[in-house]
Amino acid sequence: MIRIAFVTLVATLAVSAAFATEPSTLVRLAKARVQALHPLVTAYGTVAPDPDHLTTVALPREGIVVSVAVRAGQFLHIGDSIVTIQTAPSAQAAYQQAQSALAFARKDLAHTRELYSEWLATKSQLANAQKAVSDARAQIEAQTKIGASKVTEVLRATTPGIITTLNASPGDRVQAGAAIASIATRNQLLVNLGLEPSDALQASAGDKVWLHSPQQKTIAFAGKIQSVDAMMDPKSRLVNAVVTIPPNVASELVLGMVLEGEIELAAKTGVVVPHDALMTDKYGTYVFVVSDRVAHRHNVHVALETDKNALIAQGVAAGDEIVVAGGAGLEDGTHVRVH
């Protein structure tokens, strides 16, 4: 009996000694948990004028540019000069013809009234003469409205803003209705962000965007996506997303300025592990799950990644103890020590 007890004790001590000398690796663990993860998409874009708040300066008649008082990018106040225009000879001739037509129609009406009073003209003839005067008056009013009566005219800013385009140089002949300049309202600006097509499919109007200037750290603010294009830009191969800028921030920005944006997409819920737990080799992405102080390799399918966390679609269950530090030297079945 004593001999049996002695043998059992020796065997137990041998097993304990063997376990004590088993190689092990010091690791740090974190528990996989179910939570919502907000994916962030990083994109770059430029500050641009809001097309809904652009004022176009145009000449309603044909003219010739005499002088230009502004340049592209200049800020204008109400009443500031933009260009001086000379009315084209053809427009002046049209106004003079309208004047002559009105003068003739008035004389003809007076003559027709005299004839009518002497019963030498009919009511129909009198009505036609009156209509001719009305038509001639309407024609000269139209010519006056477009400024054909002016030999020269200075076009001025009707709203404060920034000159974004200028299509005039001294000596240029301007066609009637052609845009001479565009003025952007100073506090109504947008950011055009270029998204990868895969990211653009996930973004939608209303998504929050954090924007900041890589050159000027003091410029940082939040905006919202106004719209996402449904086509790719042929030059950049990116999809444009329009982001609104708060009016109180717009005054601190410059048109054409480059901004970096982070878009917070709709949250996805699932099993989440720290990003540090992910490792990759020729067989794919994997993590080590520890059970009874033994690390086991689990190949995983990552559905979503952020800077700090990863949402695992397959390979890990909620509650699993995951190696987040010290896993570089691990192999499947390695004993571990936890700190």
C-alpha cells in the first residue's frame, strides 16, 4: 500500500514538473464582444462655391469690352465695378431703328385720326395705326431695357462675393446673354470629396463628415453629405460626394483649399475584436484564441475595419479570449502566460 502511494506521488510530481517546464509565451488578452462599429472612410477634396448661390453677370445686348476692373478670385462688395462695356454698333442701330419706327407710327396715327374725323378712314385703319404705335413703343421699351440706348455701361456687382470666373478682356466682343463673370456668395461654400467607388456605394446623403485642413490644423469642423454622384469622374477615377460647409466656417476657408474628410458611415453590429489582434500570412487573416492557457489559431473573415477595431464575420465568437499582444511568436497549440 505504501509502495502504491509512493508511485502515485512520483507520477504526480513528474507531471507537474513536465507542465512547469512546458515552453510558454507571455501574451495580453482581450475579450471579443458584440457591439456596433461605425466605419470611417477617409477622402480628400477641395472647397468650391455652391452652384445654388452663384450670381452670373451677363450683358443682355451685344457689346465690346472696354476695360476690366477685377480679376478671378477677387472679393467684391455691392456696387464694385466689374467691366466697362461699349454697346455694339448693331445694337445701337437696332435702338435707333426702334426710335424711328415709333416716330413714324405716331405720325401715321395722327394722320389717320385726321382722316377718320373727316370720314376718309375706317375704324379698322384707325385701329391698325394705334396698334402700330403700341408695337413700336413695346419695341423701344425692350431695347431700352437691355441698355441699347447706352453708348457705354459699367457692369457692377449686385451682391457681395468672390469672382470665380471671368470671361472678358479688353477688346472682346460679347454676344447678347453671354456670361461675363460669376460671383460666389462668400458664406455659401461646398467641399467636393473624391470617394473610391466601393466607399461611395456605402455613403449616402445625411452622413456626418469630419473635415480638417492638412496645412492649417486650426481649421476643423463637421459637415454633412449633401449628395453622392452615381458616376465616376473619368480623370480622377473617383466618385464625387458634395459636403455642406456651415456658413460660420466658410468665411475661414479659401476656394480651392484642400481638405481631408472622414465620413462616418452607417453602423454595423457584430463580433468585434481589437485591430491589434489581427495577423496575416500566406493563408489569410487569423487571430489566436486562448482556452485553458493554450493558444489556438482561428482563421477569420473581416467584414469591417477601423483604426482600433475589426468586425469579424466568421471565425470568432462573442466571449472568446483573443491575443492582442505577444502573438508574433505563437503557433497553434502554444502554451501562454497572461499578463
